[in-house]
Amino acid sequence: MKISKKIIDNLKKGGVDFYLSVPCKLLANMIDILENDKDVYYSAVPREEEGMGICAGAYLGNKFPCIMMQNTGIGNSVNAIVSLLQLYQMPVVFLISYRGTPGEPVGAQGGMAKITENILQTLRIPMLHCSSEKDLDRITTFSKHAKVVESPVAILCDFNLMKDDK
Amino acid sequence: MNRFELLNKIQNILKDNLVICNIGLPSQELYKINDQPNFFYMLGSMGLSSSIGLGLSLSQTKQVISIDGDGSVLMNMNTLATIGNRAPSNYTLLIIDNGSYGSTGDQRTFTDENTSLKDIALGAGCKKVIECSGEETLNELSKAIEDKNNSYVIISKINSGNVKIDPIPLNPITIRDRFRKFIGIVKYL
């Protein structure tokens, strides 16, 4: 819970006040925290691409949105990212559980893991790769950076960083 | 009645509310009829008008109308479940259902065959779902906006057909900033 709490605290310090998620077991603690947080909006959504649209609307309405998802969700959302968030220069934080990284027990997750960073690089999305607790200290500044450059940004949280966060 | 005629008929309601307008001909026709700063024209991301409007209605208190099409809703049906569970009372989804993909050459959609968006919306959990003719749409939309306790999904059944029209000349940042200025967020314009 310590890691999850720190991630949400640092996002909130960065001004993020609107959260969506497509669930992942590595995000479960953060979802629990957000469901009990009266200071911010939180909802589950069925699909990541739709979540990109809801985040765009939330930004138009003066919220600073974050969508939490597995890295597979990036694959579901490429056109929405390019033709909506980037076209209109909308800051949104992607908080990504980086499935398929070392420690992952499900082999099939390896495919998207191999290309996740390449996709984000191709999309020119700034990345913060968190593999240790210390990396989480950069989340607040990195989130604020999304607003400064008016762009979506991606925070990748490794499997091994999240798996023991009981 | 086709979409251009419908948009003409409802333009006075639209101009008093925040409008998210679907990509392609719906936005181009709305722009030609009566361009307003409180109209957010989609230039990409087909399917997401309903979702963008939902996010906007959750984030501020003004009335929001998402103008969507049958083809676009079929592309993003999962968001009807989100609307059915999360839409606040300042949200109205207006689905202009002409049974065709108008912007791509009027190919038939499944609503012209077996699919009922009304049944799908009800099954997804939307409580106030109205299916009406183009002629009835102005009245149904007025009632939905006046009802401060419920969100609405209105399915306006009209004929296919388009008018010849130019692309929208506005760039995306202009659309974004004048829209946010109307809400009161952007101060520098």
C-alpha cells in the first residue's frame, strides 16, 4: 500500500484531480485509495480509448485528468491519443502498470511489453519509468510537466515495483 | 428530414449550451449553419463525441450536449455503459441516427438493419432514453435540457443524405481555446 499511496499522493501534489481506470491487479490498491478519496473524481471505465475521450472532456472542463491502465491499453488507444489529445494539445497523465516486465508470471504479457516504449517514443510522449520507490519522487514534477508542454505524458510502473505493495 | 435540416432546426438550443460535435459532416454542417465558440468540433477520433461530452459534464456544471451519429456510437458502444452509470444530469447525448455512415459515402450501418440503439442504451443502464423523429427532436431536446434531475439519450431517427460542404477552416487550438474561454477557463484571448 505504501507504493500505491505514494504514487497517488504525488499525482495529487502535481494537480491531478480526475482519475479513470481500466483495472489491473497492480493498480488495485490505487483504485481502493481513489474510491475512498472525496477530494478527487474517480471512476472505472470499460475501455481505455473511451477513457481518452472522457479525459479530453475533463480537460476542457478544467480538470487535470489521469487514466490508469495496463500497457495493453496504449495499444487500444493510439488514434485517440494522436487525433484527440495531441491534436488539441491536452495534458493527460497515463499511469501505466507495466505488465510483461521482469517478475511477470503471464508470458502472454511479454508481447506488448516489448513494444510499449517504442510505441510511446513513436508517439513522442514523454515517459517516466519507475522501477524503484525512489523514482516515484519524480512523479509530481513530471505530472506538472504535462501541463507545461500541453501533452499527454506516461508513467510506467514496473511489475516488480508494484507486485509486493500489499 | 436529413441531418443538415435537423441541425438547422435545433440550432437555437445548441447555441445556448456546450456542444461536442461529431467528426466529419456533422461538424462541418454545424459550422456552416451557425458557428459558435461553445461548439467543440471534433477533427479526429471518430466514436468519442459521447465520451468527450461525458468528461466535460462531469467536470463543470453547464449543460452539455454531445452530438453523435449511429456509426460513431456503434464504434464506441462501451461508453453507453459508462453513461448509464456515471452521467450527471447536465449531460445529453443526441444520436443523429440516419442509418448510414454519412461522411464516408452513406454506406448503411447496422441500425438500418437489426440493431436498436434505444435497446442498447436501455440495456447499458441509461434511464431516460428517447427515440423520436427528426420533427420531434427539438421538443425532446428542450425537455431534456430543462430537466435538471436526469441525463438523457435522445435517438433522432432521420433520413440519410448530406449537403455539399467544405472542411472546417479552424485549427484545433483555436477550437480548444475559444471553447475554454467560453467556459471561463482561458483568460488570455
